[in-house]
Amino acid sequence: MKKIRRLDVVSHIVLVSTLFVAASIIILVHYNEYHNITKSLSRTENTEDLDKKITTLKLGLQQMVINQRAYVILGKAQYRKNFFSYYNALDDHIIDISKSFNDDESDKLIKDVNSKIVELKIYLRARVEEKDKGNRDKFLDRGNNEKLFSTYDSATKNLEQLSWITWSRHQADVKNTKEAYSNYSTSILISSFISVLILAILGALLIYSKKKIARAQDDSIDVNQRLNILLQATSDGILDWDLKDNKLLISPKFKQILGYDDDEIKPDFDSVFNLIHPDDKLSTWLYAKKIITPEQPIYNQLFRMKHKDGSWAWISAKGIGFFDKNEELERFIGVHTDVTLQKNLEDILKYSKDKAEIEGQQKSDFLAYMSHEIRSPMSAVIGLAKILSDTSPLTEEQRKYLDALKNGADTIYALLNNILDLSKLDAHAIKIERTEFNLHELLESAISVSSFRAREKNIKLTLESPEEANVNFIGDPHRIKQIVTNLLNNAIKFTAEGSVDVAVKLHPALNNGKVKMEITVSDTGIGIPKSKFAAIFEPYIQGADEITRKYGGTGLGLTICKQFVELMGGKIEVESEEGKGTKFIVTLSLEKPSALHDAPKKIKKVKSANQNVSLADGQKKPAVRSGQTKIMVVEDYMPNALVAKTVIENLGYSCVLAETAKDAIFEISSKNGVNINIILMDVQLPDMTGFEATRLIRKLEEDNMHPPRRIIAMTARDLIGDKEQCIKAGMDDYISKPFSPDELAEKLSNINNLNPKQKVNV
């Protein structure tokens, strides 16, 4: 018994010793693997912390941009204060993040992000300072705004890539943790196997313990916790809704987007759905029910959700539904992206665009008003000068006075056109026309306009035009003539003696069927320093102050020439030498008439460029009633009415005047109104517009079964769309103020080639 007891004791001692040795081996192995697991878990926690830092940097960057844009638009001091708060905090975030990376790819991304942020900060701070100074054009510059958004997007994308690298590291750390757990299990298995060799019973117990420990380890790892670790790697919120069990899993980022802590939103569908804006709830639910089907399980919608601070965050929701064998939705997984910043920026841009459009419309209205108010008296001055010049007998001195009056009126008219054209160019209210014209005749007309000034200074004015230029082209004759006239007037003004020469050169047809044309205007004047070549095309600049004092002028002519040439797809160049003269070369590409295939109607040829617009062939012209041709002039500015009446009566027509639209309609409705065949209708009248008056007249004609009268619009507005508006209102033709008596006579004679006092059958 004692032996047995001793053996038993020995066996127990052996067993205890073996257990101690085995336990020591297991403990050593366990400690080593446990240390590896601890390191992996520590790296995982560091990765999570780094992702939060990157997210904080992104939010700081977003808030800096939002507060800067809000300040420059709204001007509130709080936004400025917030902007500089985020502005100063970004550097610390960058330094903190850079310490967490030690690989080349991440360092490069961090440096690029830092450079983009520095660029953004410089740009945004500059705009804030411009706002502080009140320099509106600079801090609302659209081109710079596009650069801002491009730089901001680039920085954001790099931060997203850093988040991806962080997420990848996190995956690697999770993988290492799993491997550590696997190694830990393997070590226990090996130690157990060794223990089994020493003592089967002890080995069996150890194996049992290993299985129990492994099972406990597996059970201790919660699935939701592992999923939350993975979800931390993305900047978007994620939800997983199990419709069968009505369980909802939402990621921490989902809650952070709305400003909530992890435990502040209950994990159920109603709690999340109630955060949606009341105006968006029904549409969101109906859209989801309609869109998410077995055939089309993808979901994509934009709606608002309530932030913790009471504001509404714009959410871009994307998701996919999973269906069971009965085609019933059993699970839905969605991703929420916060697009509030983008929506706010879109609203700011829309506000800026709407404001610019309103200001543009106000400017156009002002231009129309100013054009009418100035052109109306100018039309009277030019018309009366022409009428007086045709009156005989006139002494040589009287004719000299009239020529001076006409020259002054033409000068004022040219200046007025330059000022209005520059304003319309700034407002993008200029439209290039496509009309058939004769190039040689256009140049002769331009030289004729400038010949009086050349004769006054005893300057020789010449035109060198090849035979091939005496053909028709398609383009904007009015603008081309205006360019040549401006260049001629400029050359004559700065030339004391010698000559001003105009030369045209045509090059062979280009691949697109157009002909390249060069018009050169050269003079023997004072010349231009090379240092001033670029400046002379800027508005209000004439090279030097002493030139402005000596020669006068506004410095607008070359500016307008350059912008018109560029609008027509051409270019203008200058060659000059001080004291010897200047040469301007205008290069344009013009179509031949045969190339105008896409025109819906054949365009009527005009011999020279002017403001008048003729109807296209094919536009139905109403017939004139039989009997004496009688013309009504509807004009509230009596000097213009006097000019029109005098011209009309000198041509042999009968004329009646109406000062308002109501007077005109009353006259037409009267017994004498049936004899009125033609109406000259001013567009801007005191009681109603000429367009409204025309519509009423057309209605009266229709009600009384009277043949349509021919109505010619008279307008001093000269804006885009005037011609179309006249035709739409029921008018037949169009003439711009100021017009000469010859132009008015041509308009009247062009109506079915009607002769004075000619009886025309209906």
C-alpha cells in the first residue's frame, strides 16, 4: 500500500512535474502568441484613430471652403471668423497625420494634399481680403471659382486615397490578428500533442482545454464588432436592414454624418426613417417601393435628413435589395454619402448666376432706353440736315455750315455707336449676322463715309481692291463696315499729311470652303511705339495722355474693332514705326454665297452695309389697298415725325401723323383710316409699345376684313432680337434710328416697288 501510495505519490509527482513542464511550455508559447495578438490589436486601434484624423481634416477643409464662400457671398463676420479658425487648424491636422505614415506612397499623397491645401488657403484668403476691400469682380470671378473647385476636388480625392490606404492597413492588421489567433491555436495544439506524448490523460485534458478555449475565443469575437471595425475605414454611412427579423445595423459613420454619437440613434427602421425631411418622406418611400424590384434591385436617390444641430443634411443614398425565392424583399444594404457641401455650393452658384442674369437684363433694358433717348434726337438732326442740304438755293457759306453740321452729327453718331456697342459687347448682347454683300461696294461705302474728314485735312484716301473682291460674300456687312470705318477715322485723325490707304487681299478657298480675306488700313501718321501695341486695344487708351489732349477721342474704336473681329473668328494685327505711320491688318474668313446651304430662306442681297434689316425672301408681303397711297407716321418725338413727314411728302406720298398708339388706332378705326396703306411705327411709344399697337391693328384688320397694311418698325434700340420681335408682332420691315432720308425713301420704294400716287389693285 505504501509502495502503491509512494508510486501513487511518485506518479502524482511525475504527473505534477509533467503538468508543470507542459504548463510551462504552454505558458511560454501562449505568452509569445498573446504578445503578437496584443500588437495586432494595438495597430488596429491606431488605424482607427488615423482614419478619424483624416475625416477631421476633410471636415475642416470642407468647413473652411463653405465659410469662405458664405463670407464672400453674404459678408457676415461670423463666417469670416469661422473661416480663419479652420484655416489655422488645418496645418496641425496635416502634421499629425503625416507622423502616422512612413511609406513613400503615403508621404507623396500627404505632400500633395498639403500643397493643394496651401494653394486653397492662399486663394481663399486672397478672396477674403478682396472681399474686405470690396473688390467684387475679383472675389466673384467665375474662372477662379472653377479653379477653386478643381483644387478642392483634387485634395479631397487624395484624402480619400489616404483613407483607402488606412483601410487597407486596417484590413492587414485584422488579417494579422486572425493569423495571430490561428498561430495561438496551433501552438496550443502542438503543446497539447507534446503533452499527450508525455501523459495521454494530461494530453487529453489539454486537448479538451484547447478546444474549449478555441470555442470560447471564437464565441468572444462578436460579428457586429468586426463589422464595425471594417465600416470605420469608409467615409460613407452604411446600413444593413434585415426585413425578416426587422433588425437594422447602422455604421458609426452613418451617425457621425448627422452629428450623432454611436448610442443616440436606435438601431431600428422607424428611428432612421423619421430623420428624413417631412417633405421628402413620402417621395422617398414611394420611390423605393417602385424602384427596388427583383429585376432592378438598385436604389439611388437624393433627400434630406435632420442633423443633430437642427439643420438638414443632403444625403445621396445608394443601395441594393436582396429577395427571397418568393421574390419578397428580405434584406437591404445601403450607403449614405453627405453631399450638403456640394448642394450648398450649387445653391451659391445658382444665386450668383441668377443675380448675373438679372443684372444683365437690367443692363440690356438700360441700353435700350439710352439708345432710344439718344438716337431719337440724332435721327432728327441728321434728317433735318439732309433736308436742308437738298433745299435750294443755298449759298456756299450755308452749305459749308450744313456740311459741318452733318459731319458733327456723324461724329456724335459714331461715338454713340461705339459706346453702345462696347456696352453690348460687355453684356454679350451682340449677334453676328450672316448676310450676302458685295465686298468692293462695302469698302467704297466705308471710304465715302470718311472722305469728308480726309478732304478737310487734305489727305489722300485710296482703295486698292482686286477684281475678285467685286463679288458677293456671306458675313456681317454692318460690323465689317464699322471695323473699316473705325480704322479709317483713326488713321485720318492721327495723320497730318500724306495718305490713308485701304487694300484688300483674297487668298484661295480654305478646306471648309471659306475664303481668307485681309483688309489693310495704312497711314503716314505719327505711328505707335511698340510698347503700346497691346495697350491700344484696351478701352479708353490712346497710347499717351498728350495724344488724347491733342487729338481727342475716347479710345474705344480699336477696342470695338478687336472684339468684333474676334467675334467673327478673325484676328487684327498692327505694324507701326514712330513718325512713319501705322498699318492695321484685319484677317477674316468669309463664305461664298453657294456655301449658305443651311439657310431656311434665301437672303436678299444688300449693296452696302447699314443698320437696316430687310425681310428674307419668302416672307409674305401684304397687298396695298387700291387708291391713293397714304402713309401714317406714329412717332411721339415731333422732330423725327417732321423729318419723316417731309421726306414722305417730298416723295409724293400723302402723310398723316399720330403721336401715340391710341391716336394711331383711333385714326385707323375712323372713316379716313381705310385709306391708310403704310404705317411707320415707332417701337417705343408713351402709352404702349409699337409691338402691342401692331397686334391691335392686325386684330382690327381681321375683325373688319380689311387687307393688312404694311407696317415698318422704327426703332432706336438696335438690340439683338429686335428684328425677330418686329416680325413676330406682325410688322413687315424694320429700320433703325438714326436713318437718313435716302434710307427711308429706299424702304418705302422697296415695298412691292410702290411708286408715289400709284394705284395698286388688291
